[in-house]
Amino acid sequence: QKQSFTIPQFIEVDDNKLYFPKFKEGIKVILHREIEGKIKHASISMNCAGQYFVSILVERDIKKLKKVQKEIGIDLGITALATPSIGKAFKNIRPYKTLEKRLRVLNKNLHRKELGKNNREKARKKLARLHVKIANIRNDYLHKVSRKIINENQVICLETLNVSGMMKNRCLAKSIADVSLSELVRQIEYKASWYGRTVIKVGRWFPSSKMCSCCNYVMESLPLDIRSWTCPKCE
């Protein structure tokens, strides 16, 4: 469980210390980045691994990025996280699958401990820290990918995915959850609104795979085993 509380006002950060009412002596903090703008409020939280964090909300102006003459369409998937219409695909790092063996070991170790004992709590925190590490690796990579996409393109076309429906497939659910497609789309959308980019959502039934990019000819049927095809009108 995640526990948190919000400090609505009178917050100061100075000399790597956080000051707010009833803690005037200050709490030592490690700043992730320099605070820019006017501090509005702060939230202090503790995650399931027993780690404490403070999130500071600030109000500031965000400069729009310089316009570029580049439009791109992105295909989201499991084999590759994002495959752009122009350029190199972004690989899927699969942090959960990479550390799954370690998770199994720690999970077994946890369930061997007796309920109510200190050793069980220590084993639980070890498992929780590994889950937090997996989430941090995934989130860091998604931020890097989404920022690179925003920096290099003026218009980004994304497909509308039914992720909740895809998760019902028990053969693919773990892989879909590991790649976190919805989070990538969310990051691209809010960063586009910040930096003056345009995001266009393409309907899931739009025949992009069956349509020729030159003459817009649409194939009547295209089985999944066919990954590339030649347009009969253009050849």
C-alpha cells in the first residue's frame, strides 16, 4: 500500500532541506532536479518498499519547442515498443521478464517465512524493492522514448488501442502489461500539449496495414502471416 499526505502551503526548499509547518528544523532531501517556478503544494508519500518521496507541484511557463517539418506515424506493439513510419524502431526492454527469475526467488523466500515475524517483513521489503526497481526501469525508458519522439516530430499519429481488451488474452497479458503501452501514449499526449506538438489518434479499424502508402489502394484481405506485400496498382 502507498501512504501519503499533502502539504497545501508554506513550503520551502533550501540547502537540500524541505521546510514546512511543524517541521521547521527541516527534513534532508535529495533533489532529483532543480526546482523551477513557484511552489504550490507538496505531497509526501511512502511506497510499499518503505521508501519516502516528496513530490513538489510548481507553477511555471513551459517554452514551446521549435517547429520542425516532420510528421510520423507510430505502430505500438510487443516485439518492438514503437515502430515509426520513418526511422529506427524503439526496442522493448521487457524489465519484468528480465528480472522475473529474481522475482520468483524472492517470492518463494517470502512465503517460506512465518507470518508475523521480522524475517517475513524483511523478505517482503526485498520483494517490494525489486517491484519498484522494475517500475522505475520501465518508466525511465518510456520517458526517454516519448521525449525523443516529441523532440523530433511536429505531428505524431498514434493508433487507438483497446489495451483492456488485449489484456484479456491470457497468452499475451503479461507481455502487454510489461510494455505499458497506455503509459507511453499518455506521456506522448501530455508532452505534446506542453511543447506545441500535435497528436492524431487513428481508429483501431483504420486499414493502415492493408493500405498502399502511394496510391491508397486497400487490400481486401491480409492474413497475419504476411508482413509485407506489393501493391498491384503500383507495380
